[in-house]
Amino acid sequence: MSFCAIVSRLSQSHRQPLFPRTRPARWAVAALVAALLDLATPTASTAQSVLPNGPASAPQPAPTRPLLDSVQIDLGYAYDDNVTLGRAHDEILWDQSLALDASASRALRIGDHARLVVTGLLSGEKFSRYDGLSNLSGGLNAELQYRQSGAFDAITFAAFARGWLDNYASHLRDGSHFSIGVNARGALTDRIGLSGELAWNRRHAQSEVWDLTDYSALLNLDYSLGRSGTLYLNGEYRRGDVVSDGHATLVNVSLAKVFVLDDAFPDEQWFAYRSEARTWISTVGYNLPLGERTSLDISWRRVQSTPTAHLDFDVQGSLRYVDNQYSIVLLKLF
Amino acid sequence: MALARPIGWIFAAAAALVLAACGGGGSPGDVHPGTEITIVPGQPNEFLLFPNPQVQPDGSLQTNTDAYAQAYYAAIDPHNTKDTVAKWRAANGFDTGTGTQVTVVFGDARDLGFGRRMTARQNPDGTLAFYVENYLVKTGGAYAFSPVNLEAAIVRDPNALVYVAGIEFSPGPAGGVSFAKYFNFDVVTGVRENMADIDGRGDKAMPGPCIACHGGRADALTPPDASGNPRFNLLLNAVSGARGDVLGQLPPFEVSTFQFSETPGFTRAEQEPMLKTMNMWVLCSYPLPAPSPSPEDACRRPASSGEWQGTAAALIKAAYGGDGLPDPTYVEPSTPASWAAAGQTSLYETVVAPACRVCHQLRGTGRQSDIDFTTYEKFQPYAERIFATVIDRGNMPLAQLLYDTFHASAGEAALADFLVDQGLPARDAGGAVLQPGRPIADPGPDRVVRQGATRLSATNSLFADTYAWSIVSGPNGTVPPSGASLTDANTAQPTFNATTDGTYVLSLVASNASARSAPQSLTLVVQNALTPAPDAIRFADIKAALQDGTECQGCHNRVTPLKAPIDFTSYDRNGDGGVTPTDDAWFYAEVRSRINFAEIAASPLLQKPSGQHHFGGLGPGFDTSLAPGQPGRAKYDLFLNWILNGAPQ
């Protein structure tokens, strides 16, 4: 799974957008890495087939265009059992959503071993029960990549910066988010790819509740099943701000750095509150190729967040929240 | 060239990312826990203060100074045996297994907004003590009750514990009759504190914020005694005879105004028995004006005519089904018969019961009880004062939370209708209820002066910083006026110079950045033969007037059974064994204490002898229905000119 995909999915609030951009971004990265390899080794290398997210699990990029190297579209459905990221039982609401994402990339050669890859992203999400969560986001990802050689075990290093503009049906969430970080990826065997990323993520919104800052560390493992697809597994640790919704209870107010009456749940009179937490995110997924340029991605993502604040009084129940997101996404590369 | 294109892309991408990182700034609905409440400049902020806070020559409010609290605790605890919460609890027998002790937790949704954990006890000797932990989860901005505060009280969240209070009903240091005493302790150290911030609007000196509502008085301290420290005032109508007995009471627990949790152990139903017990204890602290066969009154001592008559007992009894207190739970009593008979049920239910009763039922004496508002006939004559405090000054209702609630309720319109019926302009031309915070011009009371320079003052004006004075008419109504002039007419304190006797009408308009007041007129009667000259009046002149015959001294004399709170005779006030000039200094302080420099016209020293809410009625020389300078109001003019000159000793 690509870093870009994960970060773009999580950095906004640790919940939205629900849809993983796993595969399209995965393909994009594959394409970009392939292009990078092309920079490093002018002739097509067999390494391409053993790269993480390599052609075995993704369609080949389209032929070179005047401006864009690749364009991807994906359409997905997701079910989220805790869109509020609620802590207490009576603060948990579920929802389901449809998403349509598009991305386009352009790789720019800088030297024999480095290049800049710029990717434009556009994403729309429509929720079924709580329309305030529906959103449209657009952004850019710029990644400076370096690879010493085209050798099979050569590691690709990258530094990146990503920025999005977010527009929500919930006005309070409108704003932008931004990430910078570094990553590295490489192949362990001809079937196993491993990657990792460190990032600093920042979000600004109309309400300070969604003015979020966190640090993240991510590790991803891909296991290629050849023509049968790719299994992937990743784990991420985040330390920083999270947003939950719930009642104006002493526990929630005590955890909150700032809270606001959430316009995404107008019938509930619930408050969204920002608190600091340790968050573990784990994802397991399967990408099934449906042709040269199409695949289907199925994933389960589990988020567990525990506040770092210590409360000086007895609390009934746990302070942590758990969120499960199940998604199925149809990916198409042009 | 090969490099230029990628660099261009880099710059383009960077620019886009920078733009993407912009945004935010916060929404108006954002709430930051822990933030103190917002105090809006120019809006009413005189909460939990006495209407007469004893303004000193330097502008300080003596009842809100550390010295005031020091004198109070020196009076009620001279040996500091209760200067920590541990010592106070021990002195009152908490957790000793003796007496009776109960604990309740509720939300004070009406008055102060706290979640309150209150442990009350009655000792075997009948003394009472209430230990109160007050919890407030600060959420900034608005000041309001939140169920979160109640939650905090239940779990005893130390971060939300903002105020620890102790109230005891016990004899003074020298023994005798029990009276209420008020303590405030640091929430961390437990050390008794002189100042308390119980509404987020800044520190106020103890016991002021407690007794301002609990029936207490705000008399001035004495001059420094032999030790160099001022003493707390001695109220002559206090049965205890103790300094520090401020005539404060224990208010009834109006359970119907509380909020309760649904948490097992803290529901209203579970706590009603304890609350009834506490109300019965409170009832025991009330003096009994007449013998009663009811068993719940057996613990009450007979009332002196000069003190409060235990008026709030009626509320407790009515809430529990009447004499005998047969009902197990508190029910808000129906409108008293006198109010209903006056056809003022709505006024009572929307204004008096929710916004006035809590404090006013603890005020008044056996001689002069109209301020308790227990009947419409008592309430109605206070219309002008109600207009001044609620519509103009915004210092009533006394607590910010109650103030906000009142102005958001139907009571605001009901009170305005009442005031309009009384001829007071409580609504603007469009019919809207006037709100405190608008500029109010106050040129001071009409008075008589001599020819020459007279300093005027607009400093009693409200919510204003700009002033415009003018002379409207001269002697015999001449327009344009002649015979007088104004200098510094656009200042708070211009000078009026008259060269001709006669009656002059002046006008004052006060303004702030956003509004102008209605013009307020001032009538000055110039009599060059006026004696003594206004600026020559001293306390000796006032003392002579007070001691002129028996008009004042007849009642205001500690040896009479009337038990007025102040004695206008000369006696050994400082207890040094003789009547000396020092006693005159103490006398002066007592008389000055009856001047409200924040609202001069409302000074008891002027109002009482003028027949306003005064057991002695109208005194000779105080007839304010007469024009200034008339013999029938000569003493009023004398007192007024003395006050306007700063009440020099």
C-alpha cells in the first residue's frame, strides 16, 4: 500500500475520507517507480516486476502523454461502524458512503538517480446517513525520489510534500491539510515488498476542532500472489490530535482541547472535540486484478485511539475508541 | 534548459501546497475548556456586590478589599482557630460520628452554575455547618450552568473544583446567640482566603459575595483601633451583639431549582430526604416572630423586633406541605395568596419567585420588612429602585447567571410591563425592553447652592465616558438663560457659576462610543444667603442635625427597644471607657457608611429620613417633594450638599 494513499486517507481527521486510495495510489507509485527505474536504467528492467506494487499487481501505465504519465479513476463503497469516532456506546454512529477518486501524475527527471513526481488528486465522498461528512477534496502530491541503482534490492528513498483543499457539507470541516515526510521502499523477495514512512501532518479547518497536528510512522508489507493479485498489510502509529464526536460529558470535555457543536450531526446536538491521542491503524487488504488496467481492492481497516490525557477521576468504561472501516473499490488506470 | 522545466514544476507544486496549507482561524462556536469567561467592557459587571459597596475617597470599594475580609475574620475568628479547612471542619465536628451529617450533590442551575457537593451537619448543641465543594468546568465565553459541572461534583474532579466554602451557624467568639459565618478556602492548600472568585468575574472580598444575597449588610469598617487595624462594623440590631454578625442568613434549599443526576445514588429521589433534613436545619436557624405549635419550630429562638423575622420559613413550610412539614419532597409553592389577590400572579411567578425571592426573602427587619417582597404591596413601592437596579444599572438580579436567565425569560417583559404601569419608561419607543448597558445620564439630585462656583458631577452616570452639559433655563424660566455660566461643559465635572439667585435648569447628556443617553435635567436653586455654605459643611453639622431633638435619636438609640441598626447618639463606640473624639471618628464612619457614593440619590442617609422604606417615616426637614432651598427640606439639602462635597469629616 502506498504512503500517499494512507496519509491522504488519515491525515484529515483519522476517519475521513473513508475510501482508501490504496490501489490507484499504489498504481501511481508503481508507475512512478517504474519511471524512476527508467531514469536509472534506460532499458526496461526485470526489476520492475519485482518492485513493490509492481506490474504484477497493477495495470501498466498508459503510454506516455504530453503532460501526464498516468491517470487513474476509482469508484468505491465503504461501511464505517463508527463515523463519530465515539468512545461510549451511545456516541457511536455508523454510516456508508460512495466515493469517486481521480488522480493524475507526471514524473520529471532531475538526474540519473532522481526525479520529481507530481500527482494531482481529486476525491469526492457521499455519505448516506450523515451528509455533513460528504466532501470534495483536491490536492497535489510532490515527491522527490532517489534510487541509487536499478538493482533488484535497491531501495527507493523519497521526500514528499502533500497538500489538499477540503470542502465538506459540514462547513466546520472546510479547510486544508498538508503533510511532509520521507519514505523508503524496496523489495525483500520477488513476492514481498516492504515500505515505510515518517510524516508530519497538519490540518486547518473552519473550526479549530479540526486544526490537527500529528506525527505518523507507517510500515507496509505487500505480498504478491502473481496474477491472482496482491495481499497487503500495514500498520501505522500516530501521535497527535484526533477528533471525536459525543455528548457534552465531563469525560469528553476533560479530554477536549477545543470542542464545537458539530454541524454534521444536526439532529444529535453532539459536540466534536479535539484531543491528543495515540492511534494505531491497521489495514489488511487484497487487490484483485481484473484486467490490464482494472482491479478490485477489498480492505478492512481498524483504528484504535487512546487519549494521552490523564483524568483525575474515575471513569466508567474505556477512554479509547475503535473504528472499523470496510471498503471495496474498483480501480481503473488510463 | 533540461533543468529549468523540473524546477518550474517544483515551484508550481510548492506554491500549490502552500496554498493548500492555508485556511482555518476558528469558528465562533469553538469552545476551549479551561478558558475563563469573557467580560464584555461596557456591560453590567457589578454582580455579587452590594448596591452600596462603600466607595472610598480613593475610589476603592471598601467592602471589596482585603482589609474588609481581614476585619471580618478577625471578628469571627480572632485566634485563627478556623483558618484552614481542616481546622474549620474539626471545629464543626465533621466526620466525628457525633450529631447528624448528610451529603448531597446537585447542580446549582439557577444562581451560580456550580455542581455542588455539600456536606451538612447538625451538632448535638444545635450548631450547623455546611461544607461545600463547588465544581465548575470552565468552558470560556458564556457563564452558565452545565450538567458537566454536576458530573464533576459527583466524581469530585479536582481540576473542576474551583471554590470550597464553609458556612456555619454558631455563636461568636464570646458565645451567645448563633449567627451565620462564611468561609472560603483555597482548593489546593485548604488555607482560608480573604478573596473569592465565585462567578469568574474576579476576586471579591469575603464575606461579600455570600452575604450580598444571604441577607447580610455592607456597613463600613471602623477607623483603625488601638492596634492600628479597622474593626468590622457592629450592627446594633444583631441579637448576637457580635462584630462579624452581618445579619446574614442560611437560605432555604430551593430544591426545585436544582438539577440532579440520573446516576444511581445521586438522583433527586434518593437525595430528597437529605435535602429535607437540611431545610429543617436551616429552618431552625431562623428566628421565630411569634410562638408556634409546630414541632419544626421548636428549635427556633424568638425573634427580636429589630432583626429579620425568619421570613423565608414560609417558603420552606409551603414547599413541604405547610406546618408540620408533612410532605417528604420539596415542591415549588404556589403563588402566595397576597400576590394572587393583587392580581399579580404572573409577576410573581415570572419575576419575583425566580429572580428576586432568593435574596430578598432574607432581608428586612421586624420594623421595616417591605424589602422582602413577600406581598405585592411591599414590592410595588420599590418600583423606582427596581427600575434603577434592573433596567438602568444592571446590578440586579445579583448573580450573573440569574441576570442572564432573567433577561432571556418572560420575566423581563413582565417586569417591564409592571414598571410601565408605574409610570417608569422601561420600554423604548419601539416597545422593546430597555437593557442595562446603555448610557444613563445622572447629573445628581436637585439641590440648592450659593452664587459663585459650584462643581457639578456626572460621575454617577452609567456606561458613559462623554458628557455634555448645558443650561436650559435661568431664573424665572428665562431662555436663553442668564445669570449663570458653565465651564468645562463637556467634562464629567464642570463648574457652574451663578451670579444671580434663582432657579436654573440644566441638562446632561451622557454618551459612549455607540449611544447617547436621554437628556437628564438638574435643577439648581441659587440662594446666596444659604447657610452654611455647601463647601463648608462638615460632619459636625450633620451630627448636629442627627442629634437635633428626638426625631432621629428617638429610634436610633441603642437603649430603645426598637433596635435600629445604627445609633445616632454619642457614646463609647470603641469601648475604651469614655466618649472621646475617637468615638466621633467612629460615628463619622458609621454615618458615612450610609452614603452610597456610587448612586448618591439612593443613599440611605438621604432616602430613609425622606420617608422611603423607613420605619420612622418622613423626618422634619427632609421633604423632597419640596423644591430645593425650601425650609421643609433644609436638612435634606444640608445632607446632600455635604455628600456632594465628599462628606468631609
